[in-house]
Amino acid sequence: MNKNWFGGFLNNVKQTSGSSSGGSGVNNVSVEPLMDKIQDASSTIEIKKEAVTQLSSINRSCHQAVGARMSVLTNLLEQNKDDIELVREIIQILTLIMTTLPKDDNIIEIHNTELFISVKNNFVVICDLLKVNDYYIRYYIARFLVILIKNRFDAVQEAILSCPMSMPNIMSLLLDKREVIRNEALLIILELTKSNQEIQKIVAFESAFEILLDIIKREGLSEGGVIVNDCILVLNNLLKGNVSNQNFFRETGCIQGLSPLLEVQNTDMWILSDNKFNIIMSTLDIILTLVERNNVSTPPNQHIISHSGIMNLIIRLGLGKMSSQVIRSKSLYTLGEIIHLNPENISEFSGVTMKSEVSKQSQTALLRLTTVMLYSKDIIEKAAAFHVFKSYLYNNEEAQMALASTIISDSSSNNSNNNNTTSGDSSSNNTKSNSPIDQQQKLQLEFENLSIGQHLYKALFSWETPIQGKPFDISCFWFASVVLLYMLKDSILTKEQLLKMPLEVPKSSAEAQQPVTLFTKLMDCLMATKKQDIDPTIKIGLLKLLAVWLADSPKSVKIFFDGNQHLAFLVEIILSPLPTGSSTAGGNSNLHSHIQGLCTLILGICAQYMDDETAEKNKSNLSSIINHRITVNTFKEKLDSLRKSDSFTNAEQGEESFDPSSTAAKTIILYDFDFTMFFKDVYDKIRHIGTNINKPRPGKRPQQSTTSINTTQQPPPQQQQQQQSSPQSSSPLIQQKYDHATTPNNSSPQSPPIQTVQQLDNSIEFNNLKKVNNELIEQLTGIKLQYQQLQQHSNQQQQLHQNQLQQLQQQLSTQVPPQSSSPQQTTSGASEQELLQLLEDKDKEISSLSDAVYKLEDIVVAKDDQIEEINNIIEQLKQQLQQSQQSQQQQSSSSSSPFGNGGGNGLDSSDYFELLRLRQENEPTQSRIRQLENEVSQLNQKIIYLTNENQLIQQQKEDALKKITSSPTSNNKNEPNSLKLAKLEGELSEMKIKYESLIKEQDEVLSYSAKIELENSTLKNQLSKLQQ
């Protein structure tokens, strides 16, 4: 019976396929009588079966007619669940009228899907039929569910959640021993678990983890095919972003079951099948999901991954002989996430050793990782290796200092290597005198003997001194610079250690006194870039390293200022014009703006982190450079141009995930997320740098100036008057105006003219403050002129002092000492005493002049502060004027004159004319405000018109939908109109579904606590089931 039925099914499929392409089949005219027979209660079951059999051969043009009376078929299906043949045919018909084709619009089929899902009982009946153990029923229902999910994914998810026993019945398909049904169930669960966490939890608590891992074992683990990969994808869907499922996955011991999927034989290292490649990549995705950052369950997951041996398998895949570059790169990226912020895994990784391919000796995994990062031919693999280094050094000062201790130049290592090779050569000549030494093998052996620090040192300066036997690679330099950057970041001890540690063993006492350190070598190379035309990326890498080194390190800043040309080098780059053809969009022509921004950042770091001793020597020079030569506006513009660049804004979005197919992964990325955080932190500290650099530090210069004034002569009278009069004459006035501007005028009565009086008072205060500001500017220019004159006078005094010293030395050298005392001796002694007294007087005068210079600097700073206060007060008054103008506009135009009842206010004619002048000045702004108000009112009218039109369109759609649902048979008469209405209905339903999904997302946030309680209850129920 089943065989004959299946043969008939195949014939029906052939007929439908033929009819869809233009063959004969049941047309629209014959559908209605058949549906009437099925709906007629007096018809026998045999007549109904015959009608259903005839409907199974309909063509595509009949889908709309059958879908309009779909309830007849679903009712018959619900009433005859035990009739297997009838159930098969009805499910076949439902599948047929909902199957979409790629090249068609499929409006009718999607509309039929929506009609079926809209009735809740339909989905309940279909899921209940899964309990029947018939092969064809379970298979056809599985295929039918796949079509429903494809047509309306969100609606099917809602229907499953509303039907409590639907998901357990679907999960029962996974346990079916027939592989065809099981495979269809995998596709269903794979689609359902992509986004909805509630369905993910239900599937997980239906023992999905154990079932899927059991299927993976039965299919052959890593040797399996597509089924194993589908199971792994379902596992990833269940775990991604779902903390409760991750905890359940870990507590049930399922993490250990992933290790066999990463085991690869030595023969597979070179030739890897596509299925095995997909299985390894999908398994690495699960590991990345388990160790994602900012997740509560990540630390225990990292612990289990390390102790189960998965981390060692990933190290073997990333640093072994795997031929696939994509697997090596993704394995390294996954390894970086496994050891991130986990000291136990970091220590275990640092102790891993591997066999060298050249020397056949054991070497550490860190050394192998260094060679991969620097000398690999693929930049994606280099970036993945750097990701491991970054995770290894992040917040790990012990590892940072250990890595810094290995940084020495290759010359010192070559000396020891030469000694070893000479002894080795002598022994080899004794054994084999006739065998020549292969030079290339010798270089490879020397290369293998280098430490991690030596590799980084050679790569950092490879643009200046190429590595022997290797061409220059910009990516090799770049990753060496960023590794050294993170070796120094947030570690003051590492910075100080490298400042003291010489790169070479000193050969003489002179070299021992001034050893060459990494910092001095870095600065020398930066200075050498002025004379060479090099890649701008090299400058960016060196400047980034220097900026991180100087931050939070006053000793490094002091050594930086010890160089004569270091500060001038930065200023020259900042003030240099941008090259022609530069654009804000990026590219090599725009890299110069990044270089200028980094130099400006370094200059701000030096001003922020220099100690008191360095500040005493360089603060005046640095202040004049930033305030006058560069200017504060240019200083901020250079920093802002770097911060607003595309590469910086892309990096500050967050850490990028591993994506080898992206174009950004195949190029050098200038900035990462951590460096943008470093830049913002420094930017917040130095963005207010300006005249306050020259302000005296507490406890330093004021004490010296006071003591010098007490012990030496007083400054000149003009200077003393300026020091006493200028602050006292300006400060009380400023304070008085500021108090008058900030305190409200509560004495005037409440009337409309009060606002105009306040406006007039504010305008008078505004003019007075302008005068005070101009006077202060004139005083400041006069003080600057006096300061220049004092400097010239001090220079002249120093020259005279030097000339007198030279004359005195000449006189003493030409004078012959007498044999005995005489009157000439007494006269010469007296002249010498007079000269010494004169020298002391000159020293006192010079010290008094220097004190006067310091006082003038203090006055300049005080004047600058006063000017800033006045500017702030002016801005406040401007705001008050604007507020008063707005309040005046709100008054009625028919009010009395502004000076009605104004005799008590004490206004004269000059005040009145000043008020008229202010009104005339405000007329253009008021007219502009009226124009803008009119435009806003017009826009509001357009918005109201569009909303009304939208409501009319929605009402028309609703009316059309009501007509379709109320008279389904009328669609056969007017088929074009019905198609249009069906299309509108489909669009409307899509909009409703999208709107409901948005509302659901909002409700998920509000009902988070309720979900937690539901999760706890389900956990308790599951525990009770397990205990039973």
C-alpha cells in the first residue's frame, strides 16, 4: 500500500511540475467543487479522500483559490489524525501552495503562509502529528516546517513559543534513527535558534547538547561531513550571547567533548579536506563564543578549556605545520582570547615548548610566535600573532619586564655567537677538514639563537639597518613597534629599566659613562628621519612608541629634554605645511596630519608629565613655543584632526573580531581600541594647555623671588609702581563688574519697562568692560615692551661684566710680583679691591634684574587671567542681552513707552538714545527669527498633512484586508485586483510583524526580571526531573 502510494506521489509531483510549466492540471473552475465536497458534512470519508487526491495535482495558478479556503483542509486534518494516507495528502497540498520559487514574486505563497500561521490551532495540530511514527508523515511535516520558517521566520518563532509542546515534539525528530528525518530536524533547529534566546533555552533544556554531541560522535567527529558541521553550528547558536546556556554547557561537561574535533593527524596538516576545514573553523567559533570578553562565564570557561587540553591543541594548530593559513590565523586569534586576563593560562602558555624546524632543538612557543608575527608572508597571520602578544602583555607587568630584559642589539649577540662559532669551527675542522660550511645554514642557526628582544630590536630598526638575508617588510617593523609599545604601556618599572639598560656591553670607560640605550637609539632614529625620505608609516610607529614611553614617566621626559634638537624636531614637524593633494578621506597623502597630531601629543605629554627640575629649565621655552610659535589654536587643531580621522574613529568603536575576508584585515591598522583610550586619557589632561604652562609651580619660584628681593636691591621705581598699581587697579574693577553682572536686580518694580532698563544696564556694563579690557591690553603691551628693554639691559650688563673680567685677567697676567713691599703694591691691592667690589655690585644688579624679569612674567600671567575673566563676563552679558531681547519680543507692541514711570529709575536722555541704538541693531536678528518661525510653522503644516495622508492610506489597506477576508470567493472573479490586494495585505502584515518585533524588543528589557524568575523555575523543574 505504501509503495503504491509513494509511486502515486511521484506521479503527482511530475504532474505539478509539468503543470507549473504550462501542462494540464486542475484549474480554478474545478477547485471550488472539490472544496465544497470536502466541506459538505453529508459527504462520506471516501468522497473527501477522492477530492483531496484530485487537489494534490493542482497547478500553480490554483494556489490562491486553495489558500483562500485553507481552513477546510486544516479542519479535515484535525478531524482525521489517524488516517495516515489522508494526513500525507493534506500536508502535501499545504506544502505545495506555500512553496516559493526563486524567480517569482511569491506573493500568493507568502500570503498562504500567513493565513496558516495566523490560526494558532493549525500549528498545534501539525506539531501533534509529529508524535506519529510514520516515516512519510514525519518527513513531510519536517519539510513543511522548513518552508514555513523560510517564508515567515518571526511568526513561526512566536507560534512555537505560544505552543508549549511544539519544541519538544520538534526535538524528538533529532532522536529519530532515520537519518533523513534527523537531518531535516537539524535544519529546523539551526534556523530557529539563531536569534531568540527563549527558544535557545528551551532547546538547551531538552538535552540538545548531549544529543548533538552524540550525533557528532556517531558521524565520526572531525572525520565527519556536513552533518557534524551542522551540529556544531547549532551548538554555536545555542551558546552565543546566552550566559545561562554557557553555564549549563560547562556544568554538564560538554566543553571537554569539543577537544576531539580539533585533533588533526600529521598527514592532514598538509592536505586538509573541505569538511574537516569547516569543522575546525566552526569549532573555533564555539571556543571564541565561550571566551568572549565582558562575560561573567568567561573565566571559568577559560579554566576548563586550558585543563581539558583544548588550548594545547589550538597552539599546535596555530604554531604547527598546518598548511591552511586561515586556520593558523584563527587559531592564534582564539589563543589570544583564551589567555586574555587569565594569569593561569598565561603562565601555562609561557611554559609551552616546541621543536625547531632548523636546529631540531626545543624552543619556547613565545619565540615561535615572535618569528611568525615578524617574518610570516601573510599580514592576517601576523595580526593574529600580535593579538596573542597583546593579550600576553596586557596588565602583566612581570611579563613586560621579562621581555624588556631580552632587548639587546645584535652586535653584542654576534660577539658571543662568533666566539661559539669559532670554537665550533675548530672542532669541526678536526673531525671533517674537507667539508665546507654552508653559509645559509649558518645564518639560519644564528637566526634561531636570537632572543625575543633581539628579534624585536632588529625588526624595529630594519628600515635603517636591513636584516641579513631578509628583504625589508613594513609590516615586520610595524608589529615590532606595537609589541614594544604594549611592553611599555602602563608599566613605569619597565620604562625605567629600559632607560638604564644599555644595548651593548661597554667596551671603554667613555661608553660606560654614556651607554646607548633603546631610548637614545629611538631618538637618534627619529632625528635621522629628517634627512631621509621614508615611509610615513615608520614615523607614525616610532612616534606612537615614544608617546607611550613618555607618558607617566618624568625620567623619560627629562632625558628627552636633555637632547638639544629633540624639541625643535617636534616643533618643525608641527609647523611644517601639509603636502599638496592631501584630503581628509585618508591615504598616504593624509598620513602627514597623523604625524603632526602625534608630535603635538608628545609635546603635550612633555608639558604634563615633566618633574619640577625639568620644568624649571624648560617651562619658559615650552610655554613660549606653545603660546606664541605654535599658538594654542593650532595645538588643539592638530590633536582634533588626528582624533577625527577615519582610522581613529573606526578604532574607537571597539575591538574588531577576526574576519579574514574584510579589506581592513589585509592592511596595516594605524590605531587600535587601547591606543585610542590612551589618546583620550592624555587628551583630557592636555587640552587646556596654554598660558597656564608658565604659571609658577607651588613652592618653587615665588620663594626664590622673595628671598632674592630681600637679600638684594629693590627693583627700579617704575617697575615697582607697575607691580603695585596694575593688579590693584584692575582687580577691584573686575570684581565689582562681575558682582554687578552676576547679582540680579531685585530692587526695580515688576513692569514691562524693567527688562529694557536691565538691558540698558547690561549694555553700559558691556561697554565699561570693553574699556577695561582695552586698558589691560595696553598695559600688557607696555609691560612686554619694558620686559624686552630689561632683557636688553641685562644683556648689555652681562657683556660689560665679561669685558671687565677679561681686562682684570689681562692686568693680573701682565703684572709682575714685587720682591718686597712698596707703595705700588698697596695701590695695586686697593685697585683689586675696588674691582672686586665693582663685580659684586654688578652681580647684585644682575640678580635684581632677573628677579624683575620673574615679576614681569607673573604680571603677564595675571593679566592673561584677568583678560580671560573679562571675556567670560562679556559672554555672560551677551547671553543676558539675548535673554532680555527674547523676553522683550514676547511683550505686546501696544505697551507704553519704555520710560513710563521711569523717573525713579534715574534714566537720562543719553541712556534713552543708547537704548534706541540697541533696538536698531537688533532689528535684523528679530526679522530673521520671524522668518525662521514662519518656516517652522510651514514644516509643521506639511507634517500634519503627511500624517493625515498616511492615516488614509492605512485605512484603505485595512478596508481592503476586510474585503479579502469577508469574501474569499470574489478573488476568483477579479484576479488582478485580488493579487494587488493580496500584495498590499502582505506588505501590511510585514509592517505589523516588524512593529510587533520592535515592541517585543522593548518589552524584553522591561521584563528582564520576569525572565530570570522563569529561568529559575525551569531550572528547578529540570533538577527535580533529574533527581527523579
